[in-house]
Amino acid sequence: MSTQIHPLTSAKGGEAGETHTFPADKPLTLDSGERLAPLTIAWKTFGTLNADRSNAFLICHALTGDQYVAGTHPVTGKPGWWSSMVGPGLPIDTNRFFVICANVIGGCLGSSGPMSTNPETGSQYGLSFPVITVRDMVRAQAMLLDHLGIETLFCVAGGSMGGMHVLQWAASYPERVFAALPIATAARHSAQNIAFHEVGRQAIMADPEWNGGDYAAKGTNPRKGLAVARMAAHITYLSEAALHRKFGRNLQDRAALSYKFDADFQVESYLRHQGMTFVDRFDANSYLYITRAMDYFDLAADFGGVLAQAFKGAKTRFCVVSFTSDWLFPTVEGKKIVHALNAAGANVSFVEFETDKGHDAFLLDVPEMFQTLRGFIDAAAVARGIGSKR
Amino acid sequence: MSTQIHPLTSAKGGEAGETHTFPADKPLTLDSGERLAPLTIAWKTFGTLNADRSNAFLICHALTGDQYVAGTHPVTGKPGWWSSMVGPGLPIDTNRFFVICANVIGGCLGSSGPMSTNPETGSQYGLSFPVITVRDMVRAQAMLLDHLGIETLFCVAGGSMGGMHVLQWAASYPERVFAALPIATAARHSAQNIAFHEVGRQAIMADPEWNGGDYAAKGTNPRKGLAVARMAAHITYLSEAALHRKFGRNLQDRAALSYKFDADFQVESYLRHQGMTFVDRFDANSYLYITRAMDYFDLAADFGGVLAQAFKGAKTRFCVVSFTSDWLFPTVEGKKIVHALNAAGANVSFVEFETDKGHDAFLLDVPEMFQTLRGFIDAAAVARGIGSKR
């Protein structure tokens, strides 16, 4: 394992964003058997790596997330997607930890993905980009850590697909992970979740502007298809109770039904807005690749079908988190992870939070979650000998 | 109320299919204030109307259903959608009852809908067809019954949107309904259900072959958009448990992942098939109109927001049915109907069936349901004085 000290990250405080391209002779070998080279990874850091390099905190993003976990998002101008969790004095305290968040491979914000240039053709990869897996994404993250000279992570945390990365990290590189925080996730993608992803993919592919994935060359953009995919997915991120509480059957800017196909109801208007704004910051082919990676995720499959084997001998301390109203990654999936960790004799705690906010609860203001995660992280930091810088 | 004896239906046994066009001077006045004329209704009957016209059994179909409740569907060649329930000796016994099932207005199998000819233009209505409501659909059904010379229905039954019709019948024409069987339904459409419908509509409208609804004139057909709409909806008709039981993560006709965007998983292949076969038998504009009607449904809204008022003084005997794994019309919605009926002092029984088959359970083989519905119907028939013809 590389332990070189990368000049860009030594003793740097505050916020930084970097991109590194590994040369063609350092390819990423993929589960498909293909090799991805050159490999580019884009990432952000927050805080300062301490002298003994023990305070690195990797955050893994969800399907439509990116490396802008805190700070300001360069495309939307909005706060990073976990600004409530990551920052000075927050549960993931950037005064104390060196936070790293990298765009997944297959993504569209700087890391190698279908929008990257295919070195063999000189044009965008499009669908010639190889199909990747969650394990491939994690392999790329490990290459980044090698590049940064970080041998061991104090903690890996993430929700949804990010939680899959956390589990894969613990399974693939147990000695490199001191603490792990998989949130609102599962050790394998369910049939229903695959089904919803397939609807999204078909919506994109049905858009003639998708052009077989070659829309960049054709000067088109499957915005409508991607918006429909986002709308369908967005429903699954919320709960029926939250939709009822937020919108119910309230009408949008009108006193009576229109008897037309306008967005009469607030929930329609909200969904259309979600679809339309999403396409400004996301690439349709990336959506195909990343949903596919999630569908392929089945951690136990690499261990003879026995999930506990994935965590055999694990010294990592785990905190598994779920939410009562999350029907995309319900508590039963979190419990399966916990059972496997217990069977493997691992150090694990499990918390289910009562909320009507659905799957997206992990991104939202759930005070009990902040308190619990702060407790878990602080205790792990003490065990790891990381002092407070507050 | 008309009580004329229509020659086509007097003393007819077996199965029959009819279409009637009401003349332009007998328009259907819609909730929107518009008038639909001429109005055409297409329907099927099974069994024989008895001498005192007391054995008429109206079955109301769901969103993508039609009048082919039994017998053979003329487009698909498959058995009617409720062949397990409707037929000689079955719970809805065609030896005993005169079963009527009419295509809803807005539909695409013979009743007036967006595929009909707009008399003002001589071309297909397309989006110039007026937006209709569940109450409008039921008004049209009542006109059909007048036309058939049937004053009182022995029973009205239906699942999903058909259950909405049942509730609307009981509220609009209480004196015409002896027994009512609303199944897997709700007295108003939820925010989540509106959201899923809006995804379907946007998928259709995103298809350039939709052409603003004018695809008939343009010689196009938004098959891809309609297929995506169907795929998304189809997931909501099943349960996570049923999808897991039927498909799990099983691969389709292959031993290993393809690392492509083919339908690797059986659940993907199944969904694609559902989408592709649906477009052969359904019209995209009809899908827009009928989903809109369901979204608009809020029975209490017509009664000062108090659902019980809708059933005030009801003499109809009700049996409300729900299924444990139905997350589209969950049991809590059925219970709201029951509470309102109880508050109105109505005669109501309530049954929740334990099944993992989801919303579609009402169409499937659930023996306990058959047994219970047979019991309710037989008891009501005795009370109505309808003899057995078996």
C-alpha cells in the first residue's frame, strides 16, 4: 500500500477540491474484467489531516450526490448535501477530522464516467464506458486514499448507495476502516428497488434525445426522460405520511380544480420541479451507470451467499442506522446487516429513528440522529486517540 | 327515472356486448360544466335479467380494466379480468345475477373518450375531450341503467378505481343500490398516489410521439412513454414481498451478470414485458384522462368535507375489503370508509385479507376473499329475494 505524502494534502486546513488522473499504467481493474485507464477522481476535503494521519473521515455519497458534501455546490449554488452533518462543531466535525468526499466513478462531477473522454476514440465514452459496480467505486476510492497517503480511515460513513460503499469498504479493506457508519442502506438491492431503477432507465432510454447514449455527439440531451426518472425515484425517497403532511390534496396556486392537465395539486408541481432542476446538475448516462451499480450490489454473493462471511474477523466498530418510514431501505434491511455483523462477532450498535421523513431522512434535520451519530463518532475518536480541536 | 324495457336486454341469457349512443339532445353534464354529446357507452352483460329486474349486478372496472370482466378479451385473447370471480357458480354467479360491466367514459374500448370523434371537428377528440371525474363516470353508468330499464342494482362491486365508483354510486344514487362492495379502494386519492399518476402522465407527455395529444392525426403513437407509465404503475400494484418471492435477484436467462444494460434480472424483464404488452391494448390519452379522474376523486369534498355525510341515511348494505400488503390503497383507507359508514349508521362489514399479493390481490386467486364475498353476496341475495338458479 502506498504511503507517500501527497504535497497537495499535507497540513492543509479548510476546504479544498482536487482532481487527480492516474496514469494509463495504473488502471482500475473492474469487476467486469475491463480496465479503466486513465482513471480520474475528483474529490473535496474539509479540515486538516493530523500529523499521524489518523483522523481521515471518508464520506460516501448517494446515487445523485457528489463530492460537495459541505460548502457550496458549484452548479446549484446551494449548500452541500450534508451541510447539517459536516462542518465545524457538527457531528462530523471538520475542526477535528479530515473529511474526504470523492465523486464516484461513473459520476458526472469530475471523476471518470460516461461523460469522460474515451482515450481510444477521443470522444465521450457514452455507453462505451464500462459497467461498474459498487466494489469498483470503492476500489477507486482506495486508490485515492493511497494517492493521498492515508493508510487507515478513522471512519467511513454514507447513506443509501453511500451506505453500500461503507459496507463494501468494511468487507474489502477491513484493516483500513476503524469505524463504519452505514445509514439507510442494505447489503443487497431488493427486487422492488431494481424495478424502480429499471423504470428510470427505461424513461431515459425512451427519450429520443438519448440517442443510444450518444447525445453529446448528436448535440441532444434527454432532459425529459431524465426528469421522469427523477420524479419516479423522488417518490421513493419520501414517505406517504410525509407527502400527506407536506402536500395532502392541496391545490397549487388556484382555488378550484382546473379540469385540465396542469399541475393542479401541489404534489404535482413539486415533483415537476424536482425533475426539472435535477437535469441541470446531472447526466443521464451517469444515472444509468450508477443505478446499475446499485442493482448489482449483493455483498453476500462474493462470500458464498453468507453475509456474515463478509465481516469475518472485523475489528471495525459499526453503527447501523435506519428510519421507521424508509420504505426504499427499510429497517429490516438494516437488521440483516446487524445480524450478519453479530454472527461475525463484530462490534456493532444499531439505531432505528422514528420519523415520517422516509428514506431522505438521512439528509434532513433529525435531531436524534445528529445526537446519536455525534455520540458514536466521539466515542470512536476517543478510542482512536483523536483529540478534540474545538 | 326511465324504466323503459330495452329490447336488446330483455330476457337475454349468456353473454352479450352492446354499444349505445345517446343522441345529442341527451348529453352527459360533467362536473367541469361541459356537456358531452353524443355520449356512447360500451358494455358487456353476462347472465339473464330476471322478471322483476331485481338481479342486476354492476361491476366497475379499474384504471386499465374494461368491460371484459369475464369471457374472452377481444384484443388480448385472454380471459376477462375477473374471470375467477364472475361466472356460473362463481361468487358473482352469472346463473343467478345479470352482470353488467361498462367501459368508463374516458376509456378506449368503445365508450366515449379521447379516441372518439369530436362532433365539432370530425376528428378524434384527443385533448379536446373534456376532463372527467369519477362522478361523471358514474353518471354515465346511471344513464346506461336507465337505458336498460334497470331502476335498482342488486349490487355494485369494484376494486381500486372501481371501488371509487362503488362509493360514488352509494353516495349519488343511494336508493338504486341494494348492496355495495368497494374493494382495495379509498374515498379520496392520496398525495402519493397522485404523485405516481403524475409520473405516468409526464412519461407519456415526454414522448415526442404524443404530439400534444394529437398523435392520431399525426400518425404517431407514444408507445414508449405509455410503457414507462405502465411500468412505474405496475410496481405500485404489487408488494415488495411479492416481488421478492416471485423474482428476488434471479437473473433472466443467464448465469452471470452481463455488465450491460440488458434486462439482467427477471424483475426487469417482467416489467419491460408489462410495459410492452400494455400499449397494445390501451390508449395513452385515455391513461391521462382516467388517472386524472382518480386524482380528482375526493368524495367527502362534495359533502362539506365530512365523509359520513356522503352516506347519510344509507340503506345500502356494504362490505368493505382491503388487503394487508396493498400499499397503494392500504387498509387505513378502507377503515376510513368504514368509520364514515358507521358514523352514518349504515349497514357495513369490513374484511382485511392477509396476503403478500399487494393491490392486485383483488384480481388474483385469494380463496378467503372468494369465500367471504360469496357469503356477503349470497346473504344479500336472500335479503333481496333473489332465488338461486344453480
